[in-house]
Amino acid sequence: MSSMPDRPVVTRIAPSPTGSMHIGTARTALFNWLYARHTGGQFLLRIEDTDRERSTEDAVQVIFDGLAWLGLEPDSPAVFQAARADLHRQAVDDLLTRGAAYRCYMTVDEVAAEREKARAEGRAIRSPWRERAADAGDNRPHVIRFKGPADGETIVQDLVKGPVTFRNRELDDLILLRSDGAPTYNLAVVVDDHDMGITHVIRGDDHLNNAARQTLIYQALGWEVPTWAHLPLIHGPDGSKLSKRHGAQAVGEFAEMGYLPEAMRNYLARLGWGHGDDEIFSDAQAISWFDVADVVSAPARLDWAKLNHINNHYIRQAEVVRLSTMVATLHEGRGLTLSAEDRETLQRTVPLVRDGAKTLLELADLTAFVLHRRPLELPEKALAMLTDETRARLGRLATALTGFAEWAPAHLEPAIRAFAEAEGVGIGKFGPALRAALSGGSPAPDLAGALSALGRTESLARIDDALSPRA
Ligand code: GLU
């Protein structure tokens, strides 16, 4: 199904700043971004900061940072919902004038009693003030409620779910303005989406019920209802709702665990959407293929093995300088101070070991050996391998290597083989000891790789250290 619209598409992401950015929000942002890019439209950001206690500057920054890290930056500066409260109130005035809203003076106790009654009768709560002309001068505390249609149906035409029918008698007259004049969520969303020119509301399907209420508000205001697309939630690998026990949930945690943003985009795109069996695809391909109408309605499951596979692919593809810089930052975070030379060494090492890294943390582990400071602490096992015979042999190898011109795996590898042949032994006779001398027992590539990563001077110094008597 193609949903190529006939007017320029404007999508948005409307997160509430809560202190972290959920992976589901990231996926919603991605789908909105992809759809806007696919249709040549706009992707906007609105910060739903009406909860003044939670919406700190830091919490807002987390969203900006999360989107920037994911590479999903909006096309216009963010709109802040709380700053628009007067516009929300104006819309309520409009609804009052149109007879589509009313002042409700029910007390807390009265609401509770009506709620009980409504539940018993299987209907939504109704206020007695719905049909009563309030005295404009009545200043007792009151809320303003939406006056929804008592009968009939509201159909949400959803691009993902298909048409979803709601019986109006089951939708209560929701509060638009609280007694302190604060606008409520459903009102604010409608007014903001309308003012921002949003054509497509693409969000989590936990908001599907709200879409029915919001549709009614649009209609009452005489505004065009946007196209809805409610995305299935992301579940854990076991199919249950994603929770802490499934591991990371916040975008920042994925970043800290060493996932690359392009891998996240690729992986998240496949949570609820896909292009045949294609597992790896570029942004450009995703943009050209993505249609929100192709999103499936069943919940998607987070699959760590797939994410790791995709991340490994992008680690293998990434620019070496970029990877090395990120890995250097991780090493510094682990307490090392890196010199310019260390950074060069890292750059030499990354291409030799990255195939085996599923995350940047693993890449940091795989490159750690080059940053060990001499003399290396050799594990017992390594010391045991350094018999007199092996020491003598490594000494001869060091001499051979000293005069060696080309210090790169392609040259070192045959040189080591030739040395073993000349000694009349297999590489197994001295290889493990050499490796330990070079790496201190940390993960390292093969011998030629380890030598080439360390460079001539450091390699020979480490061999020399291992052969020198210990204090
Ligand atoms: N602020 C809402 C949330 O974070 C999203 C509202 C919407 O997308 O309409 O769940």
C-alpha cells in the first residue's frame, strides 16, 4: 500500500522530557524522519513540557542530545508546549463559543460518585453540567470539559491499524482546562499539531485511544484531522513489554554500550518495518523505501543478536579515524591519558581488530593491549612459557626483526614463518610466548598483526622486557 499524500507532509515527534529518551521514542522519531524525508516533507520537534516538575532544562537537553546522536535533527527549532498555554486557552474559548465545551462544577466527590455509576452502567462519565447553561458569573472552582457527541461512532483511519471504531458514548467528556486554567494533554496536542501544520501523526499505539478524542476536538474546531499512524510498541526479546530486566532502554545507554548511531537507525528501522529480508541498508535506501503504511501492527521485539550483528557491520565500515577517536575516548574514560603517539597506535590497531567487535566497548577491549605501559605485567602462564630455550629463540627473532625493513602484516607474516623454518621449529614453539610478551595476556590479533599494531620500537622493547631478568 502506498500512502503518498497529496499535500506536503509535516511530521513531528512530541516527547515529554522525563530525564531519558526511550528507545521507543527513538524509533518513533526515526519513522517520522524517514517518512518526512521519503515524501520530501518536514520533520519537526515539539517538547511536551507541561509537567513543570519533570521538565527540567537537563531533561530537555537529553532529548536534543539523543536526536543529535541518532542523526535525526528536526528541520525547525523545537516548539515548547508549555509556552503555548494561552493559545490552548484561546482554542477552549472557541470551543465554548461553538457550544462544544462547557464549564463543569462537579466536586471531587461528585465525580467519584458519577464514575462509579458510569462504570456500573457500562458508559463514560457524564457531567450534569453538560446540558445546564452555567451562569457566566459563577466563579466557583470548575473545569472546562469537551462536549463530545453522545451517540454515534468516531472512526480513526489509521495507516497502520486500519480503521478503528470508537463508540462515542464510551468516550467521556474529557477535561480541556483544569480548575487552575492549565490545558490538558489532548487539547494541547490538537492545538499544537494544528498550528504546526502537522499532516501525519506517527506515534506509539499507546496513544490510539487519544486519537479518537483528538479527532473529535479537531472536528469541533472545524480543523482538518491529520492522518494517523500508530506504531506497535517495542517488546523485549521474550515478547513481554520492554522493561529494565531486558537491559538498556534509553538511547543514552545504547550510546554508552558502544552502538553506532547509523547501526541504531538501521536496526530501529526494522522494528515494525522492513524491506523484504534486507537486514543491512543505508539511510538513503531506507528513505527511498520507507512508507509508514507498510508498518506492521504486531509488536516488534528487541533482538540483541541482530543489533550486535548490524553494529558489527557498521564498525567494519566506519572511517578508521572516527572509530579510533571514539575508542580513544573510551580508553580515557577508563582512566588512561593518551599521547598523540598512543592515538596513532590506536589508528593502526583498529583496522586489525575491528572485525571481531560487536560494540565500541569490545573494540576498546581489543585495542587495550597496545596501550599497556612497559614493562608489561606478564601472567603466570606467559612466564612459564618463557623457558631458556624460548628466550634464546625470541632473542634471535628480535635480532632478525631489528633489521627488518617493512613493518606491516603482509611482510611480517612471511618473515615470522621464514624465521621458524630457519630455526627448524613450528611457530607454535615460540608464538604463544611472543604473543604474551607483546600483549601481556590481553586480547590481541595474530603475531604479525600485534607487531604491526605496536610498531617496531614498542614491539622490540616489549620483547626485550620479557627477556630481561625480572627484579
Ligand atoms: N508526549 C507524548 C508522549 O511522550 C506524545 C504525544 C504524541 O505524540 O501525540 O508519549
